[in-house]
Amino acid sequence: MQMRMRKRMIVLLCGALAWSVAGAADPLDLRDARPRQVRVAFEVSPTERPDAQNVVYSEPVAAWLEPGAAPGQVRVRVPGRAMERLLAKFDPVPGSFGDYLWTFDAASGEVLSAGFEGRLRQNVDFGLFRSAVETRIVVQVGTRAAIGFRAPYTQLGQVVVGVCEPGSPGCTRVAPAPLDPHTGHVNAVGTIRASAIGGLGALTFSPLGEAVFSELSDLPAVSLAAE
């Protein structure tokens, strides 16, 4: 029992430390639409923990803020190279990732749309043999509607977190959260659509919409835009 409590305390302390690091700089000010460099830290809990929030954050990466296409909107562009680096353990195809574009409503902090595309090399287990399959992924998230997920399961050697209608049996509801002007935290929810040759594919819950957006400060930000 004491060992279990000690492990739980360590997890809570790590989570608090990650949150303090991610949110240490001034939160992003959406009221200021002047083009400038900002930074983003993504929540990166394991795929098997789709319900985890505010636990483990990536190192902050540099992004670019600019006015959106319509009045009252602000767009943040996270370089595709940064997303490749973030998803390195999933073996991304170099140079295949587009920029992660976030469109915010400046007044409410709502994420009107956010998404990117890229390709991964995934080891698929066909039983008698394993094969590396190139898979195209399309990520789409936002904060205007909740989404649900089902318990993770393994298919062809890959962890799958299926999406479902919130309120349906066995479906865990995840509420979105617009950008908090006091912390810069946002939780945009949505899906990852994966497709590969041979008809392989899946629509899964996206864990890539929770992040902390902040103004660029003296704290280090990993700039990947020009790499």
C-alpha cells in the first residue's frame, strides 16, 4: 500500500512539474493579432491513456502567430518539422508533415479548426509476419463539440482508441476547452484518420489537441521551422 501511494505521489509531482514548465511563460494573448513568434507545448501522455490531461508536456516549440482569414480570428502555425519531431517514436516519413494550423476565435478562445497531415511508417503484425506499412494520417480537432472514445485495444500490433458518440454505452465523453487567457491551456478534441495501401485504416481519437500556448520569453523554445 505504501509503495502504491509513493508511486501515485511521484506521478502527481511529475504532473505538477510538467504543468509548471509548460505554463511558466506569459499565456498567449489572442487579442494581439500582430504577426510574431510564439511557443507551444503539447500534452504527450501515452496513447494508452486517452483520458490523461495536464500530465506530461513536450518541450515547447516555436510557432508563428498571424491574423486569420476572417476578422476576429487568429491563426497559429506549428511547423510540420516540429510535429515530426514530436511524433518521432511513430517513425514519421521525413518531410511528409504539413504545418499544424490552428484557427482561434480571438474573443472566446474557441478553436474553430486545427489540423495537419503527414505519413508514418508503422510495423503491422499480420500474425505470421510483420511488415512496415506507410500510413497517411489526417488530424482534425476543435473545441466546439465534445467527442467520445472507447477503451483502447490492439489491432495488427497497433493501439487503437476508437471514437464514439458521447452518451452512448461504453463511451467516455471528453469535453473540449477553449484557450484559457490566464494559462494558455487549450483542449481541442477530434480525430485521426489513418489510411494505408490495401484498405487498412481507422478513425481514432486524437490526443494531439491538448496544449499550452504562450508568448515567447527568455525560456528556451525549440525552433524547428528552418531545419
